[in-house]
Amino acid sequence: MLRSRLITAVALAGVLTATLTSVAAAPAFAASGLACRYTVIEWPGGFSADLVIVNNTTTTISGWTAAWNFQTPTQVTNTWNGSIVQGSPFDATGRSTAWNGVIRPGSSSALGWTANAAAADVPTEVIVNGARCPVN
């Protein structure tokens, strides 16, 4: 009887550990709880843009990475409120800074840049921390 209870306790501990591990690995927010605003000021041969990430979830986001594609070849020349890395003239990945990476529920954070490009296209999709962020 004691051996049976010990085996049951060990099995339950294993299930509890697996469950806690699964909960800890869940994303920090749901894709449907984000919104992205993209604002552009265009001039011949270039533009400036701001990407605002709005957290409409009940969970705080701690550090963010945003990725999007340009339809026109683009060269980012300057950034503020974060950094941007380009793998090609058609894509960009922006990262938060130490001071604007936390986005509390109901709050937002922004990243801005200037770029050289023939046209300033608004991206159709932005991915934030792996989740789709609809562009308004």
C-alpha cells in the first residue's frame, strides 16, 4: 500500500512538473491582443516612419522584436527608440531599447527611423515577438 502511494505521488509530481513547464513555455501574449500603427512621412527618395506597438492584452510584454517587409528596396539610415537590422533591402527587424522594452497592458511603445527608398510602402504585416500584429 505504501509503495503504491509512493508511485502515485511520484507520477503526480511528474505530471505537475510537465504542466508547469508547459505553462512557463507559453507565449507572453496572444496574437489577437496586439495592434500596430505605422505612420509615414514621405519625400522624394526617402521617408521617415514610426511603428507603434499597442499591448491590448492583460500581460506585460518584457522586451520586443518586430519584423516586417518592405515592398520597395529600402535602406534604413537612422533610428530612434530602438535599433533596426536589415538582412536585405526588403526586410527589417527592430528591437526595443532597455528603457522602452516593457509594454504594460493598455500601453504602447514606439520605434522610428528614416530611410532611403523610391517609395514608402506601409507593411501589410508586422510580427512582434513571433505573433502577428495587425497594422492599422
